[in-house]
Amino acid sequence: MFFNPTAAVRRNFFAALLIGAGLFLLHYFRVLNFHELEALDLRLLLRGKRPAHHDVVLVEIDSAALEALGPWPWSDRIQAKVLEILEEGSPRLVYFDLPRAGEDHEGEPELARTMEKYANVILPFYRDPDRISEEVTLPKLLRESSRAYGYDNLPVDPDGHVRRIQISLFSGGKTLYAASVQTLLSDFRDEEEALRRLKEIPRHGGGEFWISFPGREGSFLHFSLKKLLDAGPADLEAFHKFCRNRIVLVGPVADEIANFKLTAGAVDMPHLLIQASALHTLLAKDYLREVSPWLHLGIQVLLCFLVFAAVDRAGPRNALLLGMGAAVFFVILNLALFSFQGWIFPLFSPLTAMAVTYVTLLFMGQLDMRFQGELLSRELSMAARVQATFLPQVKPESKDFQVSFECRFAKDVGGDFYDWMDLGEGRLGISVGDVSGKGVPAAIYMVRGISELRRENNPQRTPAEVLTALNQRLVTQSYTGGMFLTLNYSVVEPREKQIALCSAGHEPMIYYKASTRKAEIIKIAQGPPVGLFTDAPYKSARFPYEQGDTLLLLSDGVTELRNFKRQVFGIERVKKYLEEHARDDSADALVSGLFQQMEIFRESTPAHDDRTLLCVKFGSRF
């Protein structure tokens, strides 16, 4: 067994207990950020778009409406006319999110009479937290003429995103409700029924509820105010049909006037849409319920005990597999409970506790058995051998060009790679890439990247098409925690004596032209690194080559190599070396010579990044 069956077992049991409880306390008192808010965003994203409540209709004030009715903010008279247009549709309630115009209050009585006439207008207002009364932004006449009013302040989470609504607060001797909550309460004629619905709202922290975002505007039934102004009888009839006996929310969405806020998943939403999402949550009872801290603690400690039991019974290697299986099951169960029941269980905090427990128990076990160094060395050696098998050792043979390459990792394993592929008809695809980060994570991602590159390297595709397909696979088929891959990919076409190139945020390629004996950086359009954005654009470039010319692909570890004086090797040294030697030296000699120059330059200073060179020399004689 990996652990001593007596003292070591008791020690590890209490270690698991302390880790589970300790990390819970660090999370509860916000000493450490386990990114549970980002975990909520991820679950909302995976849950996908949901249909918005059918009673919620948006009337949007866009740029076209501003052009038609004049500069913002509009006068009270214009707002009264807008309200009259909306009321023709016989809505059940109207959430009227329009600010009043500066000092022009002449139309206030008209606006008040219009609201009083229909008796269904909900007025949102901004409550200044430094002032006590709401009259600061809501005049008494409009208050008394409205059906109800509520504050529309949006509490912001520590990361600057809006995810919750404060249900109520006590101010000026009475209870004020959030505008969305007040709209829900105003929808009931029976006060007892309204209070019952109010009590049903699950509260979080200081009396807040989570917004269950159904999606952006497309999830809601929405109309442009400008289209309503220009609508004919048939269009108005359709609008009236959709608005009849529904709740209409009217407010600005134009970029120049709308108050946009970051919401779950870093989605930028106008204030009106956030309030509509909050109202959808209340009307549809699409509540998100956060589990109690005690349940959080119990789940976390239980998972840590499972890791302890797996390590104790199965040993560290099998425990890793069992722990990963338990983690996957926990994540799937977590997502299912969120998607179908709206339960917000902790996600990253328990997973972190499991990982920390496993690492801690493994470390203590290794100390007990005194083989930590040997184990790590053996695993890294195996990883290096496995990784080496993914890099080609045999060089392509051709009468039209000569190819040489070499990669030296800063550690046992790394994130740099080179590759070549015979594309048929004498064509050759070559690439040099660099994964963000270093060590084992970069090596793992490198293996994934080079495997997917070979999968997508269709001879019929241009370099840009290859990188586009590679990017789609890396973005959509893996969750890499922010890792990405820079890459230069080229296709040598001897029949046309041309090179097709494409770059994904990688170090510039260098081209030595034999006729001028000059080495220059190839200037082509740079696409973003692969693995970051689903819609990343890539462009291919083509140019001819002549006999004796040389193409050099390299990684940033070459140009950023430093010596003990903190000087960098730099791209100019590479260009100068090519200009002095590329005319007479072979591709093999150029690669080995450049590495020799780097060794002389760094003077035994450790290389902190992987270094890769791939050289192609064109022509039948060298």
C-alpha cells in the first residue's frame, strides 16, 4: 500500500478534513477567489439560450427612433406621446424607462395625466445611495400618477459584472422594491397573493436573487419604436396583438444613450435587457437557488474524503483516475442540477479541494516512501520520450530544396514544435509552432496541437484554410484554461516555384534572397493565435522563390534568448548570420551554425524558453 495503515492513514484523514474545511473557510470569507461567479457564467453558457417569458415584450429606442423624435433625452410631452402609442396596444403593464429632459418640466402634467389615465405604468428610478429619499430622481406628481415605482439600481459583483438584483431595501421609513420586483407585485390585484409570490423568491446573501438570463434581445419579443411610429394599420394590428394583456418594457438600446453593463459570461447588455431578464426570472419562476454554506461545506469535505479513500486504497496512480472520474461525475451532476432545477452548487471550490487533497496526500506519501524525486524524474523522462515521438526525425528528400530542423526544449518537455508533411506532386508543408506556457501543460497542448494540425493538413487546402480548421478544432473541442498556440505554416510548391504562407501570431519568418544577399523579415498579415477565438481570420500570402534563396522559420525562444548581461540574441543577429553564410552553407549547416552562435552568446546562461529552427534552402545545387 502507498500509505502506512496506522499513523499515516490517520494523518491523511485529518489532512483531507482540514483541506476541505480550510478551503471552504477561505472561500466563505473571500480570502481566496475560487472563481465561482465565472463558474456560474460557464453553466449559463452551457445551458444555452432559453425562451423568454411570453408576457414580456420589449419596445426599443434605437438610433432610428432618436433621429425621428429628436435628441436625447426627450421632453415630457414626447414621452407622453410615446406612452399613448404604447397604450393603444392595451398592455397589462408598461415598464416606462425614460429619463426626464433636463430642466424642461412643462410637459410633466401632460405626462402625469397620461399615466393616470391608463393606471398601468411602472416607473423605474435611480436611487442615489448617498441620499435618503427617492424624490431626487422621481417627482412627486409622476409618482402619484404611476401604478407603482421601483429603483433600478443594479448591484455589481467584484469582477464588475451584473448577475443579481437587490429585492428590496428600507429607506425613508418604508420598504422600496426593485423595479422588476415591483412590476411583478403590480401584476397582482390580490395583495396576499402578491406577498406570497414575494416570499417564493429565493434570496441570496443580503436579500438578492440571481438573474436567470434567457439570452440577448433575440430571446424576447421586441419591437423598434421607430417602426411603430412609421407602421401602417396591418403592422399596428400585429403589434397590438402581441402587446395585448402583456407587460411592455420600453427603454433605450442605442449605443449612444443606453447604459450597458457587463453581465454573466462577459456579455455587454443594455440596462433595459437586464431588467427584462430579471422580470423573466420572476414571471417564469426560472429561479437560480444557491445551496446553503453548510451543504457546500458538507459536499466539499465529502469529496476530499473520497480522494483520501482512493489514495489509501488504490495508490496514487489509480487514485488519480478514480479522482478524475469522481470529478467528472461531480461536474456533470452539477451542470444537470443547474440546467434542470436551477440549483447553484459550488463547482471550482470543491474541485480545487479535491486537487489540493490529492496533491497533499501524494506529497506526504512520497516523503514517507522517499521516492518523490525518482518518480518525478521517471514521469518526465517518459513524457519527454513520448513527446519526442511526435516530432519528425527523418528529413524530406527532394531535388528542388533542402530542409533541416532542430528543437531544443528549455526543460525536459516543452511547447515548441516543428513538422513537415508531403502534400504530393513535390509540394511540402512545413510549420513551426509555440504553445503558450512551458513544461508539461505546454507539452500536452503541443501534442494535441500537432496531432490536430496533421489531421487538418489536407493537400487541397491553402495554409489559411488549414489554420482556420485547426483553430475551430482547438476552440470547440477542448477547454484549455486560456492556453493557445502560435504557428507559422508554409507550403513549398516547386512546380510554380512559389511559397504559400500563413501566420497565426507567431514570430516573423526570415527570407534570404540570394540575388541581393540580403535577409529580410517576411511581412504578411498576422492572424490571431489558434485556440482563442472561434471566428479568427487567417489569410494566405504567396511569393516566388529563386535558386539559392533560404526560408527560415523560428520560435521566439531564439530571438529572446538572453545572456548573463540581460542582452537578447535578437532577430538582427539571425539575419546577419544568414547574410554571411546562407550563400555557401547547406540547410543543415545553417541550423547547426545558428545554434552554435546561440550557445556562444548565452555563455552557459540557462535558456528560459524552447528554441526551434526550421530552414529550407531552394535549388538543386547548394
